Amino acid sequence: MGKSYFIVLAFFLSFTTFSSAHVNHYKNIKYLKYDLLFNGDFIGSHEFNFQKNANLLIVNGSGAFKVNKFGVELMNFQTKSQEVYQNDQLIQFTSETIQNDKKKHVNLKLKKGKNVFDIDGSSFKGQAKSKAIIGTWWNHEIIKKKEQISAVSGKIIPQKVRFLGKKKIELNNNEYNSLHLHFLSNDNKPIKKKKINLHVWYDEKTLIWLKMSYEKLGKWEYRLKEMIFY
């Protein structure tokens, strides 16, 4: 048996414990905050606030960062979003983003009586299957999905996920046993030109998103900074 078989098997054994856990898995989380670093320097943060209302879970996100070089502002990014889940199913998502003075948006709703999302986005207007997932990354369900919807523009991106193994990582003087995954857009483009080419780590026990890294004109990292439980 080849090495790839054991990697897949290890992923299966690690993940099946939580295969029945969905958005409800995060019902006790109140707040998640991530530091964003570029080439090792802190440039901003992204946070998620979780609110419970009867059978609804509402997740409000906000993030902002700036990249400067030699006193020149290369990138200025600000975003706000809201996800609404009912009985584990996403029923609505909205976001407004400003990237270097360019406005982007997503307005998504689950079509009543249908298994599709109606999407009005700055890069896509149309429908997507309700099995697709918004790429906000805190939700471990993204591991199992064949496509994700851009949280910034609404574009639908087919994806494939490779499990690279378990790894101990340290964040803010805390050690975590993590699951290391590699997300790639499922297309024929060279790896350097793929829309998605990200390394993501989730906590093995809680499946909380711990870290993300990728290369784009430098090294970007999201690192869990703070989490608060109810």
C-alpha cells in the first residue's frame, strides 16, 4: 500500500469522529479573533462574533488590514459580513468589502422550497447548490465540500482538499494538535496561478480554525489570537 493510502486513511479516522457535527458544533463559541501577518509583520485582524437566537446561529465577521512598503500603501482592505444559519443550513449571507477603494459585495439567500442559493455578487450573479459553502474558513464543514463561494465577490470556486497529516503547532504560548490540510482550486491552471492554494490547520479535538498560510507577493498568515466561549 502506498503512502497516499495511509494519509487518506489517517484523515478518515481523524475526521469521522466529527462527521455528524455541523454548524451546531460551534454553539458554545462566542468570539474568534485572528491576527493577520504579511512576511512576519502584523498588518491587521479578522474577528467573528457568534450569536444564538432560537434555532438561528448568526455569525458577524469583520476584518481590516493595510500593507505598506517604504511608506507607500500597497493594499487597504476592509470587510464586514453576516452569516445566518437555521438548523445547520446556511440561509443567508451578506458581505461588503472595500479593497483599494474598489467596492465588492455578496448577497446570498437560500431559495425557499429549493436546494439552491440565489447569489448577487460583484463577480457572480446566479445560483449555486445549497451544498456549497461560504469561504469564511471558521466552519470546518469546508473540508468536505467540492466547491466554495467567495465571501468577497460571490464567485463559485470548485475545490479539492488534501490531508497532509497531524501536526503540533504553537499559537500564543498554547500548543494544539492540529489537522493540516491543503486547499486547491479544482482547475487546470498551474499551481502558482490557482485561485485557491492555501494551507489550513484545524484543531483536532474542537475543529476550531487555528491557522492559514499562503503565498501571494509574499507570505500571508492568519493565526488564532483569541477565542471566547459561552
